[in-house]
Amino acid sequence: MKNLLVFLLFNLLCLSVQGTTLEFAFQLGEKQQPRLDELRPDVARQMAFNKHGTKLITKGMGGAVVEWDIQSQQKRKIGNIHAKRWFSYSTGTNQLFVRKADGNITVRSVGSGAETQLTHGPYEIGSLSTDGMLAVLSKGDSEIEVWQLTQQNPERVKSEGSAQKLKALLTDFPVRNGLTLSDDGRFIAAAEGNYRDGEGHRTIIEVWNTIDVDPIQVLNTGEILGIWNVLFSPDATMVAVDTQKNAQSGIRVWEVGTGRQRLVKNGFEAYWTRALAFSPISDYLASGDEAGNLRVWGLSEGESVIWETYPTGIQSLAFSPNGEYLAVALWDTTIQILHWRKNNE
């Protein structure tokens, strides 16, 4: 009852702390009773806004990819992505990077449905650059492939675009926790880990620039169980992950290049922090966890400037690139759309 009251108050009131404002705007989807044993198929596992903030593209736990129109609050189904950890959306080109059920790796236009096949094979995770010209794929236990794509015509149902594999990067551990490209295509980050009897879990983050074959950074997270998210800040100066150790979650943010830690938080009550998202100009990081805690962290001061609790778990978060919205996907299958502003705007 207390959590429900907090949630209702949050919907009515505006949160304004240390220069930032979050205000409830509207809700996407109809509320369903959350399931704790297995999340419902309509829960948004991952999501991303288009570059104008007018559409929200989501991938559900069941694999369905949906585009929400922010103005009409209506949705249309785009397709399915069968791989659980696979969701990569190019904001600049409005394209999805997709692994299909038959093993084909394709780039698909969200608007027209036009597809270009990149390659075929047992790839686990993929990521596409914002301009749609560079892609990375994890293959097997110790390899990342880097691909160069040519421009495709988004209006053609069967595009004639082509792709070329540029190189392969060797990793220290299996890339089982995540793989991502920075928005500008300059950097690659892989969250890798393994488990050995007597040693426990080891998870590291390797960072490459896209020119060289050797990593420019190897970030040791310590003996943690694993992570849900690895992501670059929009300006590519930082890389962030969530952590899990001793049944408690946390967050870490490093500077790219220097390796200096900008944010280190441990011991959250939730088992997993499932969602992370940087603000559009890289000055804040939002986190959401299984206990329903939504926090916004100021990266200059290293402390949370907003902290609210929903009555159910948070699965994913997304800021709109135009800085207008923060989307919060809950285990009750709804997506709460919040207005995001700085008080001086």
C-alpha cells in the first residue's frame, strides 16, 4: 500500500532536485499483474527512442519488436528478435540490427522494412553504430568481428547494400555479458566473464578503438557474478556497467582512455540493477533495479539526485536524444514516460 501511494504521488507531482526535473507525462500500454517467476512477454526488455523523440522502439521479453508513437500513444509491431540479449538500434538511420531465427544477420529499416543481409552464423551479440556504417558481432568464446557497411536505400524492400569484414578482435574471456559500440563508432566495449571452480566469477570490460586490434583498456570489475548492461555515454567519454556481488547490485562508470572511476556504487538491496541509461549530454546516469528503484546519478558529484520507488521492478530505461523524455519500462508491462528537463532550460 505504501509503495502504491508513493507511485500515485509520483504521477501527480514533479521531482526537482539539484537542477533536474522529472515529471510524469503519460503511460504506454495497459497494466498487467507482474509475474515474478517469469516476466510477461510484453515487458520491454530493451528500448530506444528515435532521434526526434517521436517514436519509442521496444523489444519485449517474448521477442516482439514494437514501435510506439509518442503523440498518439499507439503501437505497431515491427517483427521479432529471437535472441534474448540482442537489441541494437541505430538512431541516425532508424535501423535495427537483427539476428533472425535462421541465423541470418541483417540490418532492417524500421520505416520501410527494407533489409540488407550482413552475414550468417552463430553470433551471440551484435551492435550497430549510430550512422549505420559499422557493426560488431561476438562469435564463439573469444572473438569479436568488426564489419563495415555501405549505405542502403531504406525505401527498397530488398536493398543492394553490401558489407565487408574488416578484422577480428581476440578477447580474454567469453563475451557473455554484452557488446556495444559508441555512438560515434570510435570505440567498442565488451563485457566478458567466466567461472572457474576455486576462483569464482571473473568479469572484465575490454575497450578497443576501432582502428587497432589490441584493447586500449582492460577494466577489472572484480569477482562479480555478471552484468545486464554495458554502454558508452553519448559523448563517448565514459563506459558504464551494472554489477552483482553477494546478492546485491551496484554501478560503475569509468572514463574511456584514463580508466578513472567516475561512479562506484555497491550494496543495493536489489539483486540486479537491470537498467542503465545516460542522459543526452552525458551529465547524468539513470538506473533501475528489480526492487523498483529509479535513481538519477549526477556524474560530476557522484551521488543520486533523484530517487523514486515504483511498486514493481524496472526492466529497462531510455532517454530521448532530444532531451525531452525518460522512458521507464516496468514489470507490469507499462512504460512510464517522464518529462526530463534541467531547471535552467
